[in-house]
Amino acid sequence: MPTVIQYLLGRLKQLGIRDIFGVPGDFAFPINNAICDDNELRWIGCCNELNAAYAADGYARINRMSALSTTFGVGELSALCGIAGSYAENNLVFHIVGIPKMQIQKRHAIVHHSLGDGEYGTFMDMATPVVCASTMLTPENCVDEVERVIEAALENRQPVYIAIPHDYVNAEISSLTAPKSVFVKSDPATLEEVVSIITAKLSKAKQACIMPGFLVDRFGLKDLAMAVINASGLPYASMALDKAVLDETNPSYMGIYMGQLINPEIQEFVESCDCILAIGVVMSDINMGMFTAKLDKSRIINIMPFSVHIGNTDYINVKMLDVLEGLSRRLNKRTDVRGPVAKHPAVPEVNAEDTITADYLYAKYAEFFKPDDIVVVDSTSSFYGLLPFPLPKGVKFLSQMLWGAIGWATPAAFGTALAAPDRRVILMTGEGSHQMTVQEISQFYRYGLKPIIFVLNNQGYLIERMLSKKLDYCYNDIPEWQYHKLPEVLGRNNWITRKATTCGELDKIMRELDTAKVGAYIEIVTPELSAPPLMRAIHKNL
């Protein structure tokens, strides 16, 4: 019989996981050892557990799932913020936690990394709200429980929590009999009703459009969503969290809809539609343009992973997959509805010696992108600066604006680069976010990765300044670092490291990076309050 850890790791390998992120700890040593001893797996050590969780999140966005290993108490709680972000944004992470021996737990003995109360279920209880399933494996329940949490993870595309007592990790399991799958299926009658209603509404609408959301990507349904758009003949727009979920070079793509904050021609078109088909859209504050969006709920259809909401009526027990398949076969193609055409903001005219402004910077970024790039953006001004620019075909635009953890992007870009070593990974972060998780820069070079990293230095938390009515609160100030010198300290050897303070310097660097064969780390200095137009609009809206 295989051991508990052999069975778990074997199943993860069958699912396509080959890298496991983490930080070692004595309660998790048997797990760490098993990973390192398996020649089909690679241990990816990170600088701390929070960074490891963010890296696992980034990896899952490319590989569709990832794994994370931490130790009891201090390790797992350090990772919890990252796990919560993966839960909120539907990224599947298997969180494997090494916990004290069962005999210690039964005696309620007091051990290190605990709260000193002899209780051992507390930390699992803390994790429960941010995972879709949790378990503690034993030799007796191993197969049943591993299969149960795997099924929950695959169904919901969210993290699961797997605890293994120290003395059970290498214990042989009692049985190899796996339970029968109980994957949820759509109710046939409800499915037929929903598809019929949506087909009729889209056919009869005087003006209609489609909005694909990020859940389309998380559930692996991008091709099917595109098939629905093609079958309908309708134009589509993206909300902020959903940028580049589908191709932004398609003639049917209009651009970003974000209420009153951007693209008034798109706002007018969308808000005048008598039917809007949303597919996996989360109606968050940012997606709703800080609640400036004027969308009539009675005109909105939103197809979610396990339900459909048509106006004020909710239909449950129907899966997004089945609804999209039905619509792709039955929609009548419209040729009479045309929306605005997506357009690129112009590049400002500047002189070489001019100071770099936000308007110039983001226009130059947009020129720099190539098809199939992976762009990882922190929840900072970089996100808002890039939103208005349509991206080349195949570009993945990764952000974490629902959970919105500042500092996510640096380790997430590391995980992303590991998952896609043959694609160009571009990290865009601000210096405030970067300071929170900058240690993970050392991991890129350690694993032979070649990212292009842009660090925007504008003397503090610009996004926080623009979200405040007063721009000069001292809590938005941060220590000044010499950012372009950090890679050398953190272990890189032959990367391109530069600092740009003028438009001419930035142009020269961009030309150099266009054909670069090594990693690059670029510090870009702008004035303290030079913000992109969308952020200025958000500040004005306050």
C-alpha cells in the first residue's frame, strides 16, 4: 500500500502539478522530504509563506491549479491572506499543512507554533471560510478524503486545506478503494428554460451586448464564451476585473466599461442596451466604476458557474458550461447591432529631456507589449493606467483587484514565470507594493527565469493618495530605496538593470528590452502625483 503522502502526491501529479511552493518547518518535514525525494516533483522554496501563497496563486492562473506546503500555526497563518485571495478570485490551490503528531494532539500537549492552549483544530477553523473544502488525513480516511477535496477543488476552482499529522505522513493507507464521483450536473428542465429565455431576450432586444467576466477564464470556458459571442453577432465589452479575458483585437470588442469613469461612448452604449449578457461577471465596486455605473438589473442576465440570474429571477442547479454550450448552438446571429470600436489612447508628444509622466509611460507600455505576453500588474496605479489600452492577441493580463492585496504581483509573477517559462512575463508594480514582497526577486534568477520587471517610483502610495480626499497624508509616504540596485543584492548576475527619469531614457530602455534575451529590472521615476487619467477621474469622483 502507498503511504498517505505518496497517495496525495500521486494524485496531484495525475492532475498535472509538478511544482510545489512553500517554506519548510519541522511539523512539515516529512511532507517536505517526500516532495524533495520524488523525482517527478520540484520543491519551490520561497522567502516566506505569504509570498509562497501569492506565487502559488500566480502559478494557478496559468496551470489552472497549484500546490503549497506550510507548517502548522505560524506557517499556515502567514499564508492565509494569499489563500483568501485565491478563494475570492477562484484560483485552485492545494494547501498542504504539516501538523503535530496525533498522539500529541490527543494528549492536548502544549507545543511550539501553537497558542499554548493544547487545541489543534483552531487553525483549520481559521482557514475554513477561505477554502471550499478541508480535511485532516489519516491512514483510514486518506483515499476518501483526498478524492473528496480534489472533487470540491475542481468543481469550485478554489483552494482546499489538507492537514496531515506528522506521524501519519509516512503511514500506509488502509484501502485503495476510491469513492464514486458526485460532480454536480445541471437540472435538465431548468437548463432548457434558461437557454430558451436568454435566446429569446437576445433575439428581441433592440440593442444588446455581452460582457465576459474573469470566471470564464477560471473555469476554462474562454473558447466557449467566444463561441457564444460569435454565434450572437453582438459586440462585447470588458469590466475592469475582466480585462483581456477574451481577445481585445476582435472587431466585436468595444473596450472597457467602467461606469462614468472612462470611455463615455461605451458607457452610453452599454447603459442604453435593453439586454446585457454577462458571463461570469462579479459586480464589485471597481467593476461598477466605483458605483458610477447605471445598470438596470432588470436588463441584465448573468451566467455564473452554478446559477443564472435573469433580471430579478435566480435559477440554480445550472452550470455555466452547459448554458454556454446550449447558447452557442441556438443563438440567432445579429447583424444589426454595432457598438463603439476599441481604440488606443494617443501617445503624448514629448521631448527627450522631459520628465516621464503617467500618460506617456502607459502609452509606451502599450507599445511595448507583444502577442502572447503575460502581463502581471499590482493593484496600484499601473492597473488603472493600463486599463484603457487594448492588448495584442493572446496577452494574459493578470491582476488581483477583487481581493486587492498590495504586494501580490511580485511573487505572483514568479509563480507565473515558473508555470510559463517559454513566454515573456512582464511585471508592473509600484515601489510601495514592491517593498512588501521584494525578496522574491531573488527566486527568478535562482530558477533561471527571465522576467521583465518595471518598478514605478513616484515617492509613495500613489493609489492611496488618489483614493484620499487629501493627497498629502503622511501614511502614504515610504522609505526611498535605490530600486535598480536591488537585483544585484538579491542574487542576479547578468540582468539588464536601468533607471529612467526622462522620456528619452525610457525610450532607449524600451528599445533595448525589445530584443533582450536576459531578465531585466527597470526603475522608472515619475513626479509624485503624476497619475493616469482613470485615477484622476476616480479622485475627482470622491
